[in-house]
Amino acid sequence: MNSRDVWRLIVAENRAGKPRGIASWCTAHPQTLSAVLAAHRDGDDPILIEATCNQVNQHGGYTGTTPAAFRTFIKRLAREEGVDSARIILGGDHLGPNPWKGQPVMDAMREARDMVRAYVEAGFSKIHLDASMPCADDRALSEQTIAERAAALCAVAEAANAGGDLVYAIGTEVPIPGGETQALDSLAVTRPEAARRTFDLHRAAFVKEGIGDAIGKVVALVVQPGVDMGNTQVFAYDKAKAAALSAAVLGIPGVVFEAHSTDFQTESALADLVATHFAILKVGPSLTFAFREAVVAMAAIEDRLVASRPSEVLAVLEQAMNDNPVHWRGYVAADDNERLARLFGLSDRIRYYWPDPRVEAAVKTLTRNVDAASVPPGLVSQFVGEMLLDGEGAPLSKRIIRAKVGAVVAKYRRATGSLAMASSPDRN
């Protein structure tokens, strides 16, 4: 089954009322992605991995990775984890002028076109067209202009698509790429008429651009169902508040809704999202948050062992964040709780610092120390939450990381129908 067939099946079954959806894993962190892939070994369900415009682009993004390099990287990880790469669907998230919005629109859109072309030529088959951000010389940005710019990007994708399985997501949602920068009092659910207008404007813009048939490749409409998260808060999904919106999807041909920032929702809420036609669940920070939990657990274990060379990983992390505060300063209040919010905040600003060479070296030292030690199962259980006695011969550090990240993956797979629902009464 090719990826277009996968999308047809997901959309058809979800619109028919079946509890079918798919999680979108949004991270470029190698150890986290390896754990995500390892958690899929027990099935044959599709694995959707998405990269964002700021993270991966033709210039490398903040990860230093181009779309072609990211595809090679993912295939290598899949091979190492024993996962069939044919199961993997690659997506590009928020593809548009966002990384260059400080430039005039002509320059920003030229860069955006080049980025979309690079993604499609690299084999990414799910493209989120998002031109919703104003550029330097935009005095006002109408919905029609947003749709027309998205159509211009779609035309580039169509031209670059050499008979592939390309599908599109259109629209945007309230949270900006990278996460909220301040606390919110409330969230407004997208109005049904606004969702329909977004689709109709894109359809008209596609026709005007000469790619009218491409609207049939749109499988997802990104809307705000009332979920979001910041550094210290999570807005839980309330299906009653989103009832009118979820019903409206059946009046929009061939699509399901896509929900962003679903991190830290309970499993019940995730299942409710899928059941009410939010079939694509984006998740990112909670994956690297789980990786950070694994690192902190290993650091606590290391502190209680005799290590000739302690990693001091948390001190190294804090130093890296202090030396380059650009990735967290705008997200963390400057108050007495700053240190805790920086290290343990839900928006997981730490995720930008794992590639720092000092941090990478400290993590390697940490995992070596943990793997070389004779760690009592009780000590593992104290800080990891389980003893991890069945590790199939894997080093303890890898088992800890897989346990933490794998728990997030399993929750989403159950909620989207990829695995049987858990029997736990609270399903949190």
C-alpha cells in the first residue's frame, strides 16, 4: 500500500465514524527518533514523521539538516532499529515563508518555493502548505492572500512531484511554530464557517493557479480544536466545545482535521480527538520531554554510583542554555521559578540544546557510566518507574530512553487505533 492509499483509508474510515487516525511524530532528535521507531517494531502500522520549516530546510535549518539528508537519516535509523522503511511517511510541517518572514515577501516566498521543492524532491509525501505569517512588507494579510500564496507553493510541489504519492494539509492553527511564548487565558475553537471558508479559498486559489485538480490531494485541514500547551499549562480537549466544528468536517469533501500541539493530552482526550474527526495528531515536545526525563533519571542513578568520571550532564545543559538563551528566554518568565521552568517546562526548550557538542559529550559520558555500572533493579525502578528487566540484551541507557519515549508513542498508537486500547481505567 503506497502512502496515498494509506491516507485514503485513514480519511475514509475516520469520516465513516471509525476510531482511526495517525500520530505525527515531530522531532529531529536522533535518540528520540530511534526510540519512536523501536516502539513500532510490534506492528505494521504506518509511521508518520514530520520535520518543520525551521528545523529542516534547504539551508539546513536549526538542525543543520536538509530535506534530502533528513530522509537519509530516517532510513538509517529505521534500518538500525529493524523497522521496514516502507512503513515511514515523511511530512513537511508549516512549509511556507516562516523562516524568512523578516524579509520582503518576494524574497521570503522565493525561499519558501525553494524549500517546498527540496522537500518534494527528497521524497516527502505529506506537505503542509502554510503561508499564514506576514512578511516584512505586509501591511495586512488577508485570508485570500494566504490561500493564494499557499497555492503558489502547491504549484511548485506539483511540478516537482515525479508521479509520487503527494498529499497536502492546508490551513494553520493558533500556536506558532515552536510553541506559545506566553501564558494563555483561553482558546477559541475554530468556527465551522471559518474552516469551510479556508477550504473554499484554497480551492479557488488552486484553480486560479492552474492546479485545480490538486485540491483532490488535500487530506487534512489544520484547525484549532481548543488544545494547546505552554511552559506551565495544558489546555485539555473538550469535545462538547468542539462539537460544531467536528460535525462540519463532513461538509468539506475528502478531508479530516489535523490537530497541532496535542502534547500532554490524556489518552482519553486523544481518543476523543480522533473520534471527533481530528484524525492527525501532531506531537513533538512531549517526545523530547520524555527523552529529558530519561536523561535526568540516568543522572540520578549516576549520582548514586561510583563513577571515575561523572558526566555532570545537568550542569552542562544549564551552562549551554545560559551561554545561548535565544531558544528559551522568550518562553520562560524571569522570576524565582526561572531555573525550574527552563529545565522542566512543558514547552521543553531543552530540545534545542541536545546538539550542542558539550551536551552531546556529557550525554555520551552519562550513558557510558550507566551502562558500565551494576545498577540494582530497585534503583532503576525508583527513578524510571519500572525495573526494565526485559531488555533483549540492550544496554540499560537505551532501555531507559525507550521506556520513557515508548510510553508516549504507545499512548498515541492506542488513541489512534494502531494498538488495542489500554485497559487502565483512567488512561492517562
